Amino acid sequence: MSRRAWWPSPARTDSAVGRKQQRYVSARRPRTRQPAPHRRGLARCVAAAHLAAALAVVAALCHTLEHGLVQPGVAVGFGLVVAVGELVRVRLPDADGGGRTTGLLSGAGALGYALLAAMEQPPGGHGVGQTVAVAVVGSLVGLVPHVALGQAPPPQPAARLALGVGGAALCGGTLLAEGPLGRAAEPGPVLLVCLLALALLTGYADALLAAATAVVGAAGREPGPERLSLRAELRTRAVLVPSVAVTAVLLAVAVAGAGPWALPLCCAPLLLVQFVLRRRAPARAAHRRTLASLARAPEVAGCTPPGHARRVADLSRAVGRELGLTGAELTALEYAALTHDVGQLSLTDPVPGGVTAALEPGRQRRIALLGGAVVRQTGVRWRVASAVEGQADPYREQSVTARVVATVNAYDDLTAGSGAADAAARERALRALRTATGRDHEPRVVEALSRVVSRPAHL
């Protein structure tokens, strides 16, 4: 549904005012960035990190096989924690709208085993090699059922796990167990703070490497500004780092004081969190399917062109990423874009092409409110229904979600769904949107849309 979309006449478009505004927007338009060299550098860094992880794993396994296990009971206990964590991996949404599996408990268990070396008195316990070997073997054991079911995750998470726990064990042993910090920080609050700081540093470094890996992997699918994508991915993946770090410190302290029998008790809270996330994942998937079906209702009823809602949703996500939206913001944007036309089902006679710009403001407002009321019944977040209800408002009164949906919806209406294939239609639509930035469309959103639709991946 178009909210008071501005449809300029040729005379208005060619007016002196229109030309002046076009020159102003063109002067403020950012220069096109050339991200390929940066992406190649990022890819080299990721490849080097994974190569270092592979070498560390080989060296750790050889060292452990040659010298045997130190404190085998503790090693087996932490290995089982890692294996169980991999077995109950959960699927979480990515910044790009996809999904990824993650083992929160396995990461906490491996990191806790690495931190345990810093608390052993006298120093020189299981060491870096055994830490990496236990983490990797436990991870492989836990992934066996996933491999059997054809659901094995990619090898990058295992490489990051080895690299992270190896670095944590090395830092812990060098600075805490045998270093100056260890002599200054006797067992007590200072040592706990040092362990937590090391765990957080390791977790955020792992999140950064994971985000860089995701950006490099998505480079061939959708070129874009790496700095923005890397920041979005990092924000999405760094949310769970504090909980994993705290659990890792708790595991290390508990085992150092009470032995490996404390592992089940300390792992229970994080295991419960993973169980809840696993139960929520099917519900989120069903919710998305319900909204997708609701979005097709206006098309089946002949109120909007076929594929309009899906095109608007996909392009809105791309524009949202260009503007720096991440996580839940992108999800709300997609839901609002999918359902923005539901209010047209209230019309007795469908509007030709689904474009309601010719309707009087009162009817536009009524359609928007009815659409928001229907969307609220699905139980979505308040920002989704609010974005649908605000489609007939001036952009200064809208949320960012509503502004993006309104601009992308008007663009799809202006190009009749052919904006990706017809360069002339694309340019005409962008000119029309730029001349309507006084009331209907925010200039920042229009320029983000212009950058997105001008990329080769969109053409």
C-alpha cells in the first residue's frame, strides 16, 4: 500500500525547484566505495586465522598423544561438557536474516577448561596443548549425531573454538599462573576479575572472527560496505558473550575448588538457556510462515500485484542493512514490509495496481489503521504494527521501520516491480522519490535505496 506516495507530473519534475533539489542531493550523495580490496584483506585475515587454528589442533593432538593426559578425570569431565554442548546446538538468527547454529555450553566448557590452568597451584597443569586437544575432541564427539543426520555445521566454528581456547590458555598461563599477575592476584576477587576479563576478551575476539567469516562468506552473494556489515554481524554475535564468559569463569572456579563433580551443577543454567532457545526456534519459524501467508492474501484477492510484498520485504532488508539496522530491527522491518498491504483487504473495489496514492488521505489512513489492527492480532512486536499503521503519515512522524517500508513500497509501485531490470524506470522512480523528500520520504532512506538498487548484485 502506498502511503500518500508522491507522483510528480513531468512539469513538476522538470521545474527549477526539482532541478535545484536534485543538484543538492547529488552534491551530498556519498562517493561510491570500492570494497573489493578491503574484502580481500579481510578474507586473507580469516584464512590466516583458520590456518593457524588447524596447525594448533595438529600440534595439540600430537603433544597430548605423546605425553598423555594430565588429570584425566578433569579432562574427561570438561570434554563431556563440550560434547553435550555441541549435541544440543541451537539455531539463532543472523544479521542478514538467515540462521546459524551455536553451542553456548560447548564454548563455555572449553573456555572454562582453558581458564582452569590459570588457577592451578602450583602452576604448570594441563597446559595449552591438552586444553586445545580436549576442546577439539569433545567438539568432534558431540557433532557425530549431527553428521549422521546430515546437519553438521561448517568447520569454521571448530577452528575458532581451538584458536580461542588456545589463546586463553596461553594468556592465562603466561600472565596468571606463572606471570606477574598471578603473583599479584592471589586466589580472591582480583583473580576472579582477571579471569572474567580474559574470558570476555576471548569471547569478543571469537565474535569478531565469526563476524569477519560471515562477511567474507556473504561477499559473493551481496556486495556491500564491509565496515557496516562487519559491525552488524559483530553486534548480533556479541550479545551472548557475557553469559558464556561468566559461565566459563564459574566452571573454572568450581572445579578448582570442588573437583569435576561440580560441572553438572554449574552447567545446568546455560543448558536450560539452550533448551529454551531450541524450543523457541520452531515457534519463530512458524510465525514467519504465518506472516508470509498473510502477506499473500492481498495478492490472491487481486488487491496487489503478484510478488509485491516479497519484493518490498527483500529490498527493505537490504536498505535496512545499508542504514545500519541489525538483528531484531531487521526482523521487524521484514515483517512490516510483508504485511504493509493487508489493510487493502478492507476495500470493496481493489485499487488498480494496488497503488492507493490516488485515494483521499482519509481512506489511506483508514486502510493503514485496519492493516495495523490485523497485524496486531498475529502477536508480532509493537513496532511492526506501528510501522504498518504509520504508512499514511509524513515521514517525520514515522519510525525508521515505517520510513523504509514506505519508500521501498513507493519505489516498487513506481517501477511496477521492474526496477531491477529496467534502468530507465529505476532512475525515474528515484528522481520521483527525491523530489518528494519534503514530506513523504526521508532523504537518507532514499539515498540508501539508491545505493542498494545500483549495485550489480541487485541488477
